[in-house]
Amino acid sequence: MIGALCSILDVLKIPFVKELASDELSQVPNMPMAFNALCLLLKSEIPIMPEDDIQQEEEEFLMQFEQAQCEIANTISVIASEGVKEIKE
């Protein structure tokens, strides 16, 4: 599941190319839903008690989950910075 999420994030990093005038009107309203879903994943935590004995499988999953959260943050950063360079110039 983490791999699928990372693939989705890779697609979200591709700049939006507007082909028709109506593209912006149909796609932009969907962005808040996407950002809300990403923020929920970004803020999610997997509770671990100090006395819990974590197996190697669980430890690997936790590492993958943390990597996915970093990718979510990177994706949001890429989307937010889209077009900033052009505006500065």
C-alpha cells in the first residue's frame, strides 16, 4: 500500500497542464479534497508503547510509513512551489 501511495504522489508532482479553458474550473475544485486527504495521512501516527516488543516486520512498516509521510510533505512542497520561479522573474 505504501508503494501505491508513493506512485500517486509521483503523479501529483507532475505540473498541471491546462488544455481547455474549462480544465481549470473542473480540476481546481478537487484540490482541497486531495490536500485534506494528504494532510490526514501526514498527521497520522502509529501508537507504540515503550513496553511493546516490535518485530522486524512491524519496524520495516513503520520506516516505510515515515518515508511515505516525508514524500507527502515533499509533494505538497512541490505543488505549492509550482510557478514561484516564474513569478519571481
